[in-house]
Amino acid sequence: MEFIRSPIGFLGFTISEVGVVEKVDGLAKNSGLQVHSRMLQVEDKLLCCHTHKQITDLLTAKEKPVVRAYVIPPAPKGR
């Protein structure tokens, strides 16, 4: 998936330390991201191999207007 950064720098979602999407709004919702999806990779970084802070820093780096991520949709019952 590709996420476009808002004019103030937000991507429109938050993730837990294990990569589960906790909140979605704005542009991320328009991209089709859903709560309880599992984010596995951001750009070329696997979440399992990096700290939550490293991934958060990558997601909040405002010099990238578009962020690419590999995401698995939530299970049919939501979790």
C-alpha cells in the first residue's frame, strides 16, 4: 500500500509495537487501510527486525511525501 502524507505531515494511522494498525483516519482510510491490519514492512524495513522507535521514526520522517508498506488485511472477525 502507499500512504500519502497530509500537508501537516501525518499519514493517518497508528500502529502497535508488533505492527497491528490501531487507528485509521483521513488519507490512510482512503487508501483502504483497516483497523487490525498487520503491517509487516515499511519501505525496505521489516518490522520484526527493527524497534518500534525505528519504525515510528521512519513513518514520521516528513521528507518522504509517500510511504510504502506491505500490509496484511485483518482477519474476517476483526482480529
